[in-house]
Amino acid sequence: MQTIAEKKALFKLPYHKNQIEYWGPVNSNFCDSLLSMSHDFLKKFLFGVHVRHLKEIFSVFVELVQNIAEYNQIKFADATPQSYVNLVINDTSVFITTKNEIKEKDVASIKNYIESLTNSTKEELKEKHRDALIEGKSLGLIIIVKMNNADFNYEIITDEQNANWLSIETTINYGSAQI
């Protein structure tokens, strides 16, 4: 088992003043608590930011954290792995970073799915959104990639124990907060 310091070094994770940071097991019970705390945090640090932007930011955070919790619940039912969640606010942007262990057998399908989204045109994303609605699938990553005021980046990292990690970084520009 790696220490938090070793994991931070592996992923080059920074420290920031206005942030929420968590490294540990993320399941549906913990997810609810984290989201409640994060909502309060966003309201405090983004006081004065238009409610539309606040909703967008919180929705992205919810989708990313719930994706981890749902994946862990399905794929790691016997033992929830450690995951990383980070929310950082500056004067004009919010940075959301998530990192979670993924099974080797899922690496290719996850990579292909995310690549299909990031390489899609706006029209193709609208079509994928519609299809996901009809099929009852998750809309989270589609919505994030579609956002005009957000940058979405991902990578799959393999650590020294050959565990695979999905790393997602999203930056949402919202204007200027009164921090």
C-alpha cells in the first residue's frame, strides 16, 4: 500500500488554498456526504457567482464523483479501492480532478468511450446525448465534454504495482468570484 505522499508524487498532485481534497475509498454512502460538503464549499467560495455557473460546476463535480462511486460499487464490490477527488477554486475557474483505479479488462473500453466523446463534433455529441437518454445511460461525461466553458482532459496511468488509474481533470471557467 502506497502512502498518500507517494500517490501525490506519482500523480504530481498540487496543494492549493481554496480546495477540497480527499484520498480514500469512494462508495455511494461516502459519495453522498462528499457531495453535500462540496455543495456548501462551492456556495461559500463562489458567493456572488451567477447561479447558472454554480449549478454547472456542481453538476460536473457530482457526475465525476458518482462515476467513481458507481464504478467501484460494480467492479470492486468486495473491497472499495482508494480514489482521489480534488476541487480547487481560483478567481475565474474551478479545477476538478478525479483519479480512480480501474480494472485491466476495462482500460480499452473506457479509453475508447472517452476518446469517442473528446473526438466528436458538437453535432455528434448532441446525437450521443440523445442516444444515451433513450437508452437510459449516463449523461455525465457527455455533458462535461459538451460544455463551452470547460476543458476536459484524461489519461490512464499504470503505477508500479501495475494497477491502472483513470485520471480526469476538468477546468470550468465561470468568470470572477468574490474570494
